[in-house]
Amino acid sequence: MSISEAIESVVSEIEPGYTFDSHFVIRQLIKKDSDSYLRFCSQYADSNEATLTAHQQIGQEIKKLNGQLVDRQDFDSWSANIHGKGSKCAAWKKI
């Protein structure tokens, strides 16, 4: 499964009207489709900040669903990233 398909699968499970953030999608990808997640992230292994770069690109993949499955909110979310540290990320609403 491609990362786009994996992300769409995660987002499709969210009930319409609920907000979520990119960190939620990343955690779900790791749990539900780690192979797709790892294949995608491996493209950025040579980056100085491989995790950050890969996760920014996952955010760009979510953005491709804007207006179809999700609406980008006009605010950011603050939640725990995969390192357990609080950080900002894009907030989305399932439509």
C-alpha cells in the first residue's frame, strides 16, 4: 500500500466533524501500516533531520486530501510527537 492510500485509510476511519492532527495520523500509520510508513520514511534517511523531514512530508500527503476528506483548520494543534515531546502540527477536520 502506498503512503497516500495508508493515510486515506486512517482518515477514512475518523468520524465526520471531528478534528485531529498530523501526529494522530502518524501514530496510526505506525500502528496499522508500519511497512508503508517505514518505506515512505526511508526516502529521507540521509536527511540531517530524517524524522522531521519525513513527518513534514506526511503532512503534505494529508494536505492533498484537503477539500475532499479533510479541511485544514485555521489553527495548529499542540500534541505529543513520536518522541513524546509536545510540538505544534497541522490541525484538520474530517468532512
